[in-house]
Amino acid sequence: MAATPALAGFKVLVTRPAKQADGLMTLLQAEGATVLTQPAITISPITPRPEAITAYHDFDYFIFISQNAVEFALPLLPAVEN
């Protein structure tokens, strides 16, 4: 007798941005959940202030709090010099 999937009978609402929801939806469905999607936010880049871009060399470290922050910030920074 096959085991019942852990989330069988559950409905799960995924509110992640549309481009980032697929992986989570796949995992939930694999565990038997019925998945509904309704993105709650849209992630998009902002136009940075020029002084913020040129001041990068004043810092020893950058801390990014999300994959989205890395995706949008790194192209704005010049190549790292050794």
C-alpha cells in the first residue's frame, strides 16, 4: 500500500512573484498539495542614485538580503579588482 502524500487534501496559496513560484509549487504538488497562485508583489529594479553607485569603493563588504538584491545590484557595480 502506497503512503499518502504528506500534503494530500491541503490547498496551499503561493504568493511569491510569478517568476519565482515554480520551484515551490513543484515541491508542494509533489507532496500532494493542491496549489493556487496569486503573486502578492512584483520584483523590479529601481533607478539608483549616481552617488550610491560611485561610492562602492568606500565599503569593504556588501551584504545582500535576497537573491533579487544580488540580481539587480551586481550589474551596477564595476568588476572587482584584486
